[in-house]
Amino acid sequence: MVTLSVNGVPRTIPIEPRVSLLDALRDRLDLTGTKKGCNQGACGACTVWVDKRRVLACLTLAITCEMREITTIEGLAVGGEPHPMQTAFVELDAFQCGYCTPGQIMSAVAFLAEGHPRDDSGIGEWMSGNLCRCAAYPNIRAAIRRVRDASLDGSGDATG
Ligand code: FES
Ligand code: FES
């Protein structure tokens, strides 16, 4: 048995040591917002936070996350209101098929909180682990810039 705290809710599940955090979230906890793309650490579709740091859930064993706080895309909204990054992605059309989008959003919010350069080159570098096969990159960057700029002028919350 392993107890995982996901989006603030402790969940105890029977799990084998070999099970990835991604499979635990999707197949055992029915949290299917986190996507499985490559399942080998190359695409970023499975990005979640563990103790507020972004990780690739496909390369993380679920048992290593006991006693740590896991946040998925389902836990990003606050009080029923979407996170500003979610709103920006929708309003700026930052997706096509949407498969990469949960990982992009989890990574983008963490990126703005991590203290990296927030200019376009910083966005390109520190979001490079999140691939978009629909090539929605210009709109993804526009969404991140909007949240970044809102946080700079105090009118928005960049980091959730
Ligand atoms: Fe984890 Fe692609 S599914 S990096
Ligand atoms: Fe289709 Fe990114 S929106 S993979």
C-alpha cells in the first residue's frame, strides 16, 4: 500500500514498486488529465509537480512520492476558477489537439516560478522539454508571456 497526496487529497492504493507515477495517476486514481505520450521521458506530456517542482511522471516511481505533495492539472484551478495560465491558453488558442496541453501548462506555471530568465529565449530554453506535435509554439509562448506580464504589473498571478 502506498499513500499518495494528490491535489491535497491523500489516496491509499495497492501498488507494485515498479508502477510509475503516471500510471498510478491515470490507471489507479482516474486522474487522466496527465497524458502519456512517449512514456520514456522525451515529450513532457506527463509533466506534474512533486513538492511544487516539475517532474516527468513517466520516469518517476509512484512509491518515491509517498509523503510528498503531488499536483496535477486537475489541481491547478482554485475555487473553481481556472488558473491564469489555463485561461491564457484558451484565450490565445495555445493548442490544437490539446494532448500536450496539460503538461505544457504545468510546466509553464512552474517555469515562471523557478526564477529563470523570463524573456523569449528563457521561455524557449526552459520549456524545451515540452514538445507539441501540432507546433502551437508561437501561441504557447504568447500565453506564457501574457501571464508573465500580468505578474510583473501585479494584475495577475503567475505561479498559482
Ligand atoms: Fe513522460 Fe513523454 S510521457 S515524457
Ligand atoms: Fe497537439 Fe500540442 S496541441 S500536441
